[in-house]
Amino acid sequence: MRIMFVGDSMTVGSAGDLTWRYRMWQHLNATHGGPYRIVGPRTELHEGSVAYADPDFPGHARRHLAGWGEGWLHLAPLVGDAVRRAKADTLLVSLGLIDLGFYTDVPQTTANVRRFLAEARAANPRVRAVLLPVAPNIRALTDGSFAATREEFNEQLAKTVADLSTPGAPLLLASSPADWTPDRDTYDGTHPSAEGEHRMAAAFADALHQGWGVGGPYREPYGAGTYGGGTYGGGSGGDPYGAGPEAYGRGRRTDGRERGGRGARRGRRAAPGGKSGGPERTDAPERRRRARGFDSRG
């Protein structure tokens, strides 16, 4: 199995992040009994950074096809070459928010999904893919029109998966990340916190396990409970795959909330417009630049 992670800023991450890709790598190492490889043309975080929160995250597992500000529109022309060169046979795709927010309406975005899949299949006629619905960000909670657009696109995404899935090149629609809440699951209204990273990884992991028998259910990292369709063993918190909560240089709040790979959030909440309220960080100008609007074209 040769897996390629495909996505926008929620997938590529930025300096100091772990990313949901890292969580999936941990999950597959723990649950997948067969050989697999993570493939793709890129390894860096946003702006070429290599500062993953866990410096021991190996280079071969960092591979992906994801970029800040890149959506279905941007990656459809690139996916064929990426699949061909990497010999990818399984795509895990999280795209759509940037398209709907800045570039294309629902019909146009849906057409780009179809183009993306056609290009991937031209490179590998037996490539399979798991597609993740667009999760609500802060804009979807404060802008009724955008919320309706997101819901309409997710409906069209489901129809596209049903229309185009074949026995030789199957498609799966993952469940939306369970109980997704921008205040808890993002650090700025859009980009995933540690909790959000786990929920995104769980959505893909459970789709792979339930649909194709790959791996196992995603394990709950913060005690007994469920994400997506899986049920996870209980625990006292920390990493679900053996590492303690401080293993990757990240701080932890007493209430268990944390940003993926960075220090504790110290009570800051996502504010309307996608910006974070509360005390300023030393890197606040850079954070504001990236969080501007609702995604800063991420």
C-alpha cells in the first residue's frame, strides 16, 4: 500500500505542528499489519519549514501533496504526475474549504473534484481514494450563506463518490470529523489543534478500517470515547500510541487541551473572522497574517 496525503493548509501544517498526517503515521504503525509506504512529492510544512514538533518524525513519513492556499482547483493539475511518479495507490484527501472560500462555487468545485479523480486514475487506473467532507470553520458558524455553501458541497461530494466509485478504483466518503468544534479543534478557527489533528486522522482511519479492512479503529487519545465510527480504549490521556503528553515538546493544559505540537493555548479562543482572541503571542504578527480572513488562503 502506497499512501499519499492530499490537502490544503489543514494538511500541510506550519512550523511547530505535528499535523494529522503524523497522527495517521502513528496509527498505521500501530494497527496496520501489512507493508505500506507514505509517498508524495513534498515533505515540508508551510513556507518550506522542516520544524515538525517531533524532530524524530522520519523524512520518508513526511511525504505528501499538500499546500497552503491550494485546493481542488490547484491540485487537480498536479495529482496525475504525483501519483505516477510516486506509484501511489491510496489517496487520503482533505480539500474544499479554500476552493469555496476564495476561488470557486459549488458546481465549479465539484467539477474540479471530478477532474482530480480523472487525473489520478489516468496515472493509475486502480488508484483508490478516501475523501473527507469539509468541516465547519469559524466562517461557517458566523456566515449563514457560507455555511449553506459548505453543506451543499458536501452533498455533492457524497454524490460524486457514489457516481464515480468502481470495483477497480473504489472511493470512500469518510464521515465528517466527529463532534468537530472550531473552538476546541482548531487554534485559529480553521487550522487543527491537537484535538483536531486526532479527529481528522480518526475520520480517515475509520474509513480505511471499515471500508477496506486497513488498520484498525482509531484509538482515543484523551480517555475512553469515540471519534468517527471507532471506539477506543480508555486511558488517562496523552498520546494514544505509547508516547506521553510531553514526548514531542508540546505543553499541556490542566484541562487536557493543547495545540498540535505547540505550547498550551492558555485560554485563547477563536474569534469571529478566523482570528484568535486573548493574550498576544511573541509570534502574533505571523499568526495574524496566516489566520487573516478565515484561512488566509490556506
